[in-house]
Amino acid sequence: MKVAIVMGGASPEHKVSLASGRGIAKAISLLGHTAIPLVIDADGNWIDGQHEAIEILQACDVTIPAMHGEGGEDGTIQGFLDQLKIPYVGSGVAASAVGLDKHLTKAILRAHGIAVTPGIRLTGSDLAETESAIQKLKAAGLEFPVFVKPGNGGSSFGVARATDLATLSHAIADAAVLAPQVLVEQEMLGREIDLAVLQFPDGRVDTAPALEIHPDPEQPFFNATAKYDSSATRFVVPAPLEPALAGRLRRTAIEVFEVLGCAGLARVDFFVPADGEPVVNEINTFPGFTPASQFPRMWAAAGMSYTDVVDTLIRTAAK
């Protein structure tokens, strides 16, 4: 097959997307297909030109939108491909848009009885008035420390831990630069567990063995530095989980995938408190996809190589 890989984009995750796209392109070539990379620059322009890119996309059998964050993982590129009637890997417009909107994701999951990280959303004047944010925190029963994050986006860009009024004010201002809505969520003490969800060509949806994150202890939390620039961060897969907990996380991850209407793939991230119930932190409808990324690591533990996973994604999209 001829497979187009769209990568880059104008989001802060531009470089992460390029790394994912290059890894996927290499795997496609190893599978014997023709890989056709299409890069969108950091200003949102198609390097090959938009009209030329459309012609290339329409000549391909499948497209992989290997993009993270706004402009790629939010339904924008999916709608573009839908208009061109081009088969593509991953979730459609609605699930992609909801998945990137952290507040909307949690509102839907909460309505379906799925436990999520407790928090509030700040928009408009609340972003500039710290006192208003404090009142909302109190009303929601949240206490310091809290985490502040842009309402959409990933890779921990713009995420900060706030322990008092001053750090909260700075964190909200920084996050507001990246998104018009900001989430403030209760710090969850416990284990960070990820589940990789994959859809197969026959429609079956399953998860790989869970992965546990042990962030670099020199970093305040699992921030962008700990994710991409630290050799001290450890990913343990399979995560050491009791069978009952492992089964529960697997069922919940698949339920999240299905409730949001996802397709193809997703990574569902959980917090597991030592003395409480697991809660969903977020979903990534196109998670980081380099050979060293969490999603392929989990499937490797299930006996599927990186190229096996890419092959499954292509065949599922084509089907």
C-alpha cells in the first residue's frame, strides 16, 4: 500500500510529532509498503503545499495523522481527511475533539460513572482573577497542592504544580498562554499507570499489559523534562499489579475508549491511590509513537513489535 504519514503541525508538540512520524515511516518501509511523509511546519503550513498535499493524500491507500495536540489530535486533520474521503488511522472528528478537551472528556466520563481526577475549569475573567479561582477551588473542595494544566494539549507542556496562592497565580498565567481554558486539579498521590488500547481489523478492542511510570526523582513530577530528556525516568512494563486491579484497569480503559467513540488506538492514563479507587487522568487519541514511547513499549510486552503495531493500525484503517 501507499501510506501517507502527516506529521509536525503548529502545536507545542511539533517536534514530538516529527519523531513519531519518522518512526512510523521507517516501520511502514520495513513492512514493504511505500511511506510518503507529509510535514506541516510549526506555522501550520504544508511543506509540499496544500494543493499538492491533497493530491498526494488522495493517491494513497491510508493516511496516518501522526500529530499530537491542536491542529492534529483535535479533529481538525480528521475532518480534512473526511472531506477528502481518505481512510485514516485513529479516531474520527468527534472522539478526537473530545479527547483533546480534558474538561469535556472528564465531564462525559463522569456522566457514565467513570471516576476521574477531581478538578475545576477556569475560563475568561477567572484566568486573570486569582481570588475567583480560589473561590472555585474551595467550592469544589480542592486543597493545595494542585496541578494546573492547559485545557487541551499534551506532553506536559504548560503543566505546573501549585502549592500556594503565588505559585497558583503564576501557573494559571503560564497555562493560559497555551489554551483559552485552564484546568486546576487535585494532586493525586499514588501510582501512575498507563493502558494502551488497540483496535484490530476484525473490530476487536484490547489492551496491552499496563505500564507504570517512575519519574526522574530530580523532577517535581512527570513533566516534559522527565518524559523526553531524562535517563532517570523508568517505565516498568508489565506493571506489577494484582490480578483484580489489572483486570479493572483493563475494563475501564476499554470502556473509556468505547464511551468516547474512539477508533484505532488510544492511551488511557490512570492514577491509582494507595488507599483509594483508580481514577482516569486523561486519554491520548494519538499518543507518542516513537519506538521508545509508552504505547509501543506496552505492546512489545504483549509480544507485538513496533512494526506489528503499525501494521495492525494500517490494516484496521483500511478495513
